[in-house]
Amino acid sequence: MEGTSSAGSSFRRHSFNLSCHMIHQIDDGAKSDSISEAGDIGDRAISRRHSQSSSIRLSCDHMSENGAVIFIPEDDRLQPNPAACNSISSVTPLPPELISPPSTDGARCSEDMKHEPCKKLPKLLEYVSCLVHLAFFGILGVLTRYLLQKLFGPEVAGVTSDQSYAYLDLPSNMVGSFLMGWFGIVFKEDISRLSNDLAIGLSTGYLGSLTTFSGWNQKMLDLSVAGHWLFCAIGFLIGMMLIASSISLGIETAKGFRWLLNRRKMFFGNGFFSSTINWTLDSCRRQLVVMMFFLLMLALLWGVSGALVKAEFNSGGSSAQLWLACMVGPLGVWVRWYLARLNGYGLGKAGLLNWIPFGTLIANVSAACVMAALAAVKKAINTKTCDTVATGIQFGLLGCLSTVSTFAAEFHARRQSMHPWRAYIYAMITICVPFGLGTLVYSVPVWTRGYEK
């Protein structure tokens, strides 16, 4: 009895220390992760998954001889946060079943884990798999954006044009923001259970490349150069309203669809959704097979794009620009995904303005400025080759580097937070800074040099 009491006391002490340690971590991380999770956190997600896996193995390896699990913090030198511990000082005593030693089946945890098949790829291979998914879905986003431009542009529906506040990329920005509400917010966790790389590929790769902020900013700069300042202001205002409405509509319809699925699940029972086939990528072998499949598909897309660029380059035109964009688009996705690791960190060690996702902001501002510079170069050189290369880079690399869907998700999250004014400050910074810099880079040279407008 004395040994049992000592074990129970040790268990309660370790559990209490762990609780304080976890609350301390939540307090420190809430300022950054709760903000950045609304959009993207880049490769931090991979590091987080591997650190969590290491913590689970550490907890399972530290077992007492009688089978009682002892949870040990990652660093024994860490002391609990006094404020957090005081806030839970009146903790309800643990039930007797938790204090008493569990069954001896738990003692086989370490042994079972040694024989358990690998469930996660090594960190390097997981990086490669994530980059492959991002590139593949990024190219699909470029192709979809091109099709929507042609469908709603002057050649078919005539809804959008270069000379109107209804810019060419408005439909793709609306569709991408709507789908972000579905697959980037409501159903993202469900997709992540199937495959983390698939969730990243759909939200960051496909939807991030389907939408483009740099293209939107450049069309407004073109309107300002032509003297249509009213159309320029209306283009930003209506564009922002339609994007915000699109993601809200996407979230609400996705929630409604989820409700219907839950109702149907209740009606038919668990058997309706259950399956004898496990589609979850819960082993290294399955993850490697899927990675190789997407790698082959990516190689095929790159090969076809390269062959078509070679065939169409001399003639120029939109076809050569499109296939060049498909070749360079993945680079923009990769850079944006890497920059997303800055989201939620703020400035300096103190984390100032940590509610601003600086990763997304830097991607949008830099892409808009480079696109404005290339637009000025096209007007200065004015050759078919320069136009093909510059437009391909603009549409592909810079269109994928900048994003509206992630920006819309971050804007929506801040509108729903305790400080909704932050959403509008963030929107104003995202719109005004690239437009102001773009005016210096593009509009001023066009006005002073008198290029043909």
C-alpha cells in the first residue's frame, strides 16, 4: 500500500508539472500559432509534427517497472509558469483509477513501438514530398486561372477586361477564396487526417496559385496609368468586398454540407461511412507510393510544358506564355510556402505586431513590385521575346508567389476575432503598400518616359 501511494503521488506530481508546462507553452504560442493557423505556417508544420512524434516516443519510453506511465517534460529544467499554475491551483483530485497502477498491458508499449511499422517519413523525405505536392497542385492552379481568364474574359463571356475595374483575375480570386472556405478552413482538418501533404497541396499549392494578388495590383496600376483613377479605386473596393464575401459564403456552405453529412451519418449509421479499405496514409510505404505518383505526374507536366514552350516560343502569343508560366510557377509556390513560416512571429524578439502575417504580406508585396518592374521593362524593350518571357514569369512565378485565398482566410479570421479592426488594418496595408511601391516602380517611369499606353 505504501508503494502504491508513493507511485500515485509521483504520478500526480508529474501530471501536475506537465499540466503547468503545457499551459505555459500554450500561453507562449497562442500569440503566434492561433493567428497563423488561419492561413499557412509553411514548413513549421513539418517540424511540429516531428516534434510531437518525438514527444510521444519519449513519453512511452519512460515507463516504470510496474507498468505505470510517467510523463516527463521534454526539458526537466523547465519550471512551471507560476501564473498558470496558480490559475489551476484548485485542481480536482485525480480519480482512483488514474492513481492506481494500470494494467500490465501498458508495459509492452516500448516493445510494441520497436516492432511497429514506420508511420512517418523521415523529415527530409517529408520535405521532398511536400515540395512535390506544392509544385504539382501549383501548376494545376496556374492552368485553372488561365481557363477562368479565357472563360470570363472578352473572348467568351465578356465579363472581365483590362480596361475595367472587373479585372481579368477577379473570377479566379473569387472562386479560389470560396474554395478556401471549403478545403482550407472547414474541411482542412479532415483532409489532413488522410494526408498532410494533400491538405498543403490543395490549400497552399492549388488555391494559393489559383488566386493572385500581384495580377490584381498590376491591373489597377494599368488603370491608374491610363488615367482611370475612379475605376482603380472601385476595382480595389469591389474586389475586396467580393473576396471577403466569397470566403464567407464558402465557409457557410461548407458548414451546411458538413451538417448534411452528419445527419446522413446519423440516419444510416456508421456503416454508411465505414469502409473495408483504409485510405489514410498511415505508413511510410503508402506515403512513398503517393510521393512517387505525384513526382511522376509533376515530371510529366514539366516535360509537356517544356516541349510546348519550345514549339511555341518563336511565334509568341498566350500559349507560349502559359506553358512558360507552368514551368516557373512551382518556384513561386515554394518561396511563398517557405515565407509562410514567418506568419505569427511578429517583429523582433518581443514579437511586435504578431497579428500581422508577415510571411503572406512579404510574398504579396514582393511579387507585386517585381511584376510592376517587369511591366515597365516590357514597355521599354517592346519585343516579342521580351513580352513572352516577362509575361510568363508574371503569370507563373509571380502569380503563384502572391495569393489572395490565403489573404482572404487571414482577413476572415481577424474579422471573427476579438479585435476585428485588425482585419481592416491588415487589408489596408496589403493593398496600399504594393500599390504605392508599384506606382514608383511602374507608373512613374511610364509617365516620365511617355511609353505607349
